[in-house]
Amino acid sequence: MGPDDKICYCYHVSLRKLYHFARRERLQRPSQMSDCLGAGTGCGWCIPILCKLHQRVGEGWQLEGDTPLDGLPETATDYAAARQSYIKSEKKNTFDAEDRSA
């Protein structure tokens, strides 16, 4: 997935926006990622990714140049398809990280 692909589909928030928000605000907790345009407060699908992004930014991870963020599929199409499966499932808001990997 690229930096401009959406992570939060409910509020249309891209990986790039979330990354820069986390770096700029120096967040103390992953839940503060929701202050970036409401990311993670809709269906819940993106919460594990937001948590991982918060952790990695805290470790000095760079959006461009470093290895891709763990837990993201290779393409935005795969990510969107996995989210659709999640929306149709009974696993909404269970936050099971195993269900998020592609």
C-alpha cells in the first residue's frame, strides 16, 4: 500500500495523514490517533493498524524509505476487500489483529 492510500475508510484518512499527525503531535497513546479526523471511531477495522502505526512512529519508523508497515496488505485493493469481509462478518469491533492481516 502507498502513503496516500486510505487506512480509515469510514473517514477517508490516509496513511500519510496519520503518519504525519502521529509525528507532529508526539502521541502518548494509540487511542489519540482518533484525533486525526476521527480515524478508528467508525467501524473499528483500522484500529489495529492505528496501534501499529503509533508504535512504529514512536520507534522512529519513516513512512518513505523504511520497510512497509506491518499488517498492511500489498495493495489498497486487497485492504479494501479485507475490510468489506470484516464489515459483513460477526467480528466487528473484536479488534483481533489476526483477522486484519492479508
